[in-house]
Amino acid sequence: MISRILFLLDIPFNQPLFQRFGVELLLENGFNVAVWDLTNILHPRLTKNYQPPDPIDWPGCKIFNNKKLALEEMKNLPSTTFIINFIGYSLKSYCVYRAISASQAEYAIHMAGAIPFPYVGISRREKIFSYLKRLGKVSGGRLVNYIVNYGFYHLPFTWLGVKPASLILAGGKGFVVYPYPVNKSTEILWAHSLDYDLYLEEGNVPPTGRPIAVFLDEYLPFHPDYIHAGIPAPITAERYYPLLNRFFSLAERELGLKVVIAAHPRSHYEPPPDYFEGRECVRGKTIQLVRQSQLVLSHCSTALSFANLYHKPVMFLTSSDLDKSSLGPWIRVMANWFGKTPICMDGDAIIDWAQELTIDRGHYEHYRQAYIKTEHSEDLPFWQIVANRLRKR
């Protein structure tokens, strides 16, 4: 019988993650809940170069600095502990998966936050061409790491002493599991995206109805994921923010809407400089801002789920820099799912503003089923669905 739920992380734990992981709900369901933060072990550069906003001092979170100790504790986990593993499967994290595999504990991988993947559905020839093209942009030590990791992903995980995940926590039908260790014995638990929890919580609270357009910030020049992965950001702050502000000013003039920034949950915009030229910048209120908006501006944020659920029109923004980066295909494929074409902020294309303010309900429904929630999954909080399933194990 499972009595303890253990979250494994390789990003710093903070207050928003405490809420997002439904810790209080799981405690109310009678589970002992713990979080093990392995950031210092797996990604020390991230710890040195990034401090998350909204820190939390919660006794249930254990931060490991000693790799040997962490792996030994993992190997000794009993069958009464169930792991929710948010650490991706890679050569760097292989030691974690080996330690889990040596324990008696089962584990789940979280795929409920998936978004459209640009390389799904292409031929083998196109995949090889795409791989070689990406390889051509990588050099030095990163090139070696890229090739080694590519080979690692294509080795059967059973050859490497890794046991498969017991559960996939899935949202919509379009979730992607590659390259996680799963097989036919892995069960899919149909729930929904974690953003859908916020939608359920918001309920029927009436929006304020301010005439605003909301920008879903992705903190692109500074996002800690780029430090995490050891790769440069797709665009510099010096290039990015002037392009954004120029476009925001244009949109405000043409549409009579005030642009408000829904700051990324892991962003730090509080100290100067003022990157958005005096515009209102709010962190932690994205769903409320989207609900009251008349237009959503985005690249390819996962928070587009809110635009979908509230049937808000979306303008997809790109630039010549972003188009050439690894982010370019993600922006294009996301726009396609919403029935739109990205607008180049540093281009001179004529914008059909009336068309941008329309939505295609067929595209929206297709996206909802694929990436937010299937029609047959329960309208319960995400972690309540998980708790109900774990009681039966």
C-alpha cells in the first residue's frame, strides 16, 4: 500500500511549485508528501546563476548537495513510496534512474504539460535532415555532448539497467513520451494539464473586462532552462525587448487595447531595468489576465491553454532571430494548431487585425483534446485523480 508520495526535481523548489504539485490536497488525502531537490547535483550551474522567485521554507523539501548520499537514499526507497519523477531521462540523469531502478519504489513520469512537438509525423528522411541541420549549429564540447546523448537515447533502457515507469500522467491525447523509459506495462492515467486545475479553481468568477491584450511572457533571454541545458538563449535582451515594445505600441494604437505583461512564473523583473517601458507586468495572475483580455499575444507558451479554454484570439509573434533558432519550429507548429500564421515583429508584413481577432473553434477543440484534456477524463483536480489511482495500487 502506498503511503508516501515523493516528488523528484532538478529545478529549485518554490511556492508556485508547492501549489502546482497539490501538496496540501495530497496531505488531505492521507499521503505523506516529500520533495527531493537534486538541482545542486545535476545542474550546479543553474544554482549559481539563477535564484527562483517566491522561495519557500517547507520542511518536506530536502535539498541534496551530496550525489552519493542522494543516490543511496533513492536505492533504499521502499514499495510504500511512489515517485513522481519530474527529472528528464538523459545521460546526466542516468544515475538517478539507475538508483530508482535499484529501489522497490515505482515511479511516474509527468507528460500532462505537453505542447505540440514540431518533429512529430515527419518521415525518417526528414528526421535525419532535421537532426543534421541542428547538429550543424552545435560546436565544440556541446557537439560531443549532443552526439553522445543522441546515442544514449537510442539505447534500449533495459540494457542500461533502468526499469520502466509504472505510470504516465497524461493530459491530452497528443502527449509525447520519447525519450522516457516506458513500455507496454506502463499505464496511462488520463487526467488533464495542470493549467486545467487553475481553470477549475477560477470557476465562474466574472472577469473585470478591462480592454487589454495580454502578452504571455516566456522570459526568453534569461530563462533558466537555457542555463539548465547549457545552451545560449535564442535571442539577446538587447535585441528582444525593443522588438516586443515596438510591436506592443503598434497593437495598442491599432486596437485601442492596453498591453499587460503576464510575467513568466520563474522570471525576475522586479529590479531595473524596465524591460517593458512602463507597461504593467504581473507574475502569478496569468489565467486571470487571459480571462479578462480581448487578445492574447504569445510565442509558444504552455499558458496558451488558458487562451484555448476561454476562447480568446491569439496573435503569434516571432522575429528573424527566433525563426533561425531552435524555438522557430515550435512557434510555427503552435500557431498552426490555433489556425494562425506567426507575425514577424521585425518584418514589414501588413497585419490583418480583424482576422487576428477571430478564432477557429474547430482548431481550438482539436488542441484541447490533444494537449489539455480528453472528453472522457474527470473534472477533478489533477492530484485528486492521481491520489484516487494510487490508493488502488
